[in-house]
Amino acid sequence: MEADRDLFEWLLIVANVRQINLKEVLSYKLSPVPVALAHPDGSLRKTNKSVLSAVIEKGISVLRRLPQPPTETTSVHILDGMALVQMAKSDGVKTFGEMAAKYFPIITDPLRQSNCNRVDIVCDQYWKVSIKAEERLRQGSPNFLEIKINGATTSVPKKWVKYMANPQYKVNLCLSLTESFRNLGQEKLSLNKKLVIGGGLREGKEELSIEKGHWETVPSLKSDHKEADTRLLLHAKNAVQDGVRIIIQSPDTDVLVLCTSLFQEIGCEELWFRTGVKDKLRYIPVHDVSRALGSKLCKALPALEKKKAWDALSRSQVHQECLSLLGEWSDLAQDVTTRCTACIYSLYPLLKKKHQ
């Protein structure tokens, strides 16, 4: 923000020297991009999204352990695959087949519970043309070598995690683990237990359902979602047929926001969000969050990333109504950009009142 302050001070000097009305000066754009959203060079400003997570959790009973469900309650666990791979330790493995064998009992651990009959693993997609691809390019990730995995016997390189910065290596790793899990699942899963894998195959659209002795694709889950963030919710919607309690595990605040926003559409009785590790591990009851915030505010959440905007939005039913419709306008002939901009700008007076 220092560059923006320098620009504003420079404008004040110009206005005083030329005796120009400052209001007239500020009626013109200061930069080709909105300074609240991007830096003068066009790169996006980043926010601390975890602040929004703290706001969502406020006043809700967040638990260190998942409460024991009634005997008749069935559960489904849905995991962010790449997040789990990077967090779980794989010390001592020499081949990618050994890596998969070490991860398999970790991801299927919930199936040991009598009330859990299904676990889903969801992977990201790594497209060459995407916002994240540009971010990886900016960070210089293509400089990392691609590790080609020709089969379960391919050796795992030392410090293999550093190569995860290369998106093509992630594609290769997802495919290798998916193929190994498919074989391990048919051999080791108990009867009436199911492992579903999304986004792990080469083209990323097919979904696998693996049970003891056989596997099949799941046409109802076939999708072209690039992000595991949104694909996790697609799996949650599908998992309602197998369980009334759904637990989504992810380290990303975006997933918590999406869970809260889409809880009613998912249609389960209980939706828990598991996040954090070790002493920071916690379970957030999204069903309680949804009831506490109300449907309009929940649906407006994806439009927010800053706490000040949350404070203003929580006091305005009009803005909750407007932003809850984000993504639901089907008539692209309408000037959606103008409507969204008008709604966001109208939040400013509410922010100003709070600080007066």
C-alpha cells in the first residue's frame, strides 16, 4: 500500500501547484486497474483468507474430536488428495508403489469405523491455461524438473516434495497413486466399504469407485472442475446417498466458505469441516454455522475475503440479498459487472459509518 500512498501524495502536490480541485482530480481513474484489487503493475493483491475463517467460527462450538454419532448414522469422509499427500510423511519409501502402499492405510483409516462406509479422495487439475498456471509461472515453478513415473517400480527421488512445484509432476503423481490405490483397494478393502477417487486419471474427468474385488467409473461424478476446492462439494452432494454425516478434510479456508455457502444444497443432516494438524486440529460443524448465519449471509460468503466487508455485510439485508445471487444470473446480456460493482461500492458508506 506504500506505493498507493505515494501516488496519492503526488496527486495532492499536483493539485495544489496547479490549483485544481482535488475532487475533480479524483474523478479520474488513478490506474488502469482498481487499486483495491490489484497493484499498479496489474498483479492481484492477496488477502489473509484465514481471517474470514476465524469470523465464521466465532460463536460456534468447534471441537477437537468428532463426536460419536448415533448407531444408525452413516458417515462419508472426503479428503483433499494433494493436501494429504504433502502433509503425510513418506520417509523410507524407495518406489512410488511403496509410497502408495504407505498412504493407502492413511486415507482408508476412516473405513475402520463401523459407521463409515465410504471415503473419497479428490485431486486438483493442472491446466496450462489458468490463473494458477500464471501464478506458478510467476513463482518460477517450471524451473523444477518433471519426474516421469513409468510404474510402481519407479524410484522416488530424494527430497521429492520440492518437485511438487512442477504441475506436470503432480499430474504424473496423481495418476500413479490412483492406479496403485485401485489395485490395493480391490485387494484390501473390506466388504461393503468403498473408496472413490476423483480427478486422479490422466484426463481428470473420470471418477473411480473401488470396492473389494472390482472397480467402476461413476458417470454422475464426471466433471471438468479444475480445483479440488469445488470438486469436494460435488462429491459431498453425491455422498448424501451413502451417508447422512459428511466430513470434508482440507487446509483451505475457501473450502470452508464453500461448505457454508452450499450446505443447504448438499442436503445432508450433518456437515463437518476438518482442518488443521496436531494441536490445531479441529472440527467445525458447518450445519451449526449455517443455522447461525442464515441462508442469505451464507450464500453471500463467496463474494467476501476481508473482515471489514463481512462486518458491513452482516448489518445489511439488502447487500446479503444482492451478493447471495452471485453466480445465479443466467442472462449474460445484462450488465452483470455494473450490478456487482454498484453493490460493492454501496458497501463503502457502511464501512465509513463503522469507523466514524
